[in-house]
Amino acid sequence: MRNFEEIVIELKHHLSKQKSKKVLDKKVADVLKLSQSNFATLKRRNVTPYKNILEYCEKEKLSCNKIFFQNS
């Protein structure tokens, strides 16, 4: 299972497919419906906001396995 930093990288990869420019942490925080300061704290502490990620995956019809696990 991936840690939060790896999950953020996977989310950025998914978001960059939708737009052709570089995706910043601010955009990931926005799509997960987190404040930038809360997102930064979670990232620094390596705490994964599972509920927010699962809600985003459901909304975007994205496989949770692809986000949480490396070999999916």
C-alpha cells in the first residue's frame, strides 16, 4: 500500500491527464476538499485522508486500487 506522498503523486498524475500543465499540491487539496494548510499538515505527518480520497475516486469513476496500491 502506498503512503500519502505516493498517493499524492498518483493523484497529480491523474489530474495532469485532464490538463496539460503541471499539477500543484494546491489543486490536489482542492479536489480532495481540504484546505491548503490542512493538506500540508497531513502530508508532513504522512496521514492519509482516506474518506476524501475515496469520495474523489467515486466522483471521478476512478479505481481506488490504482490510487492506493502500486500494482493495480
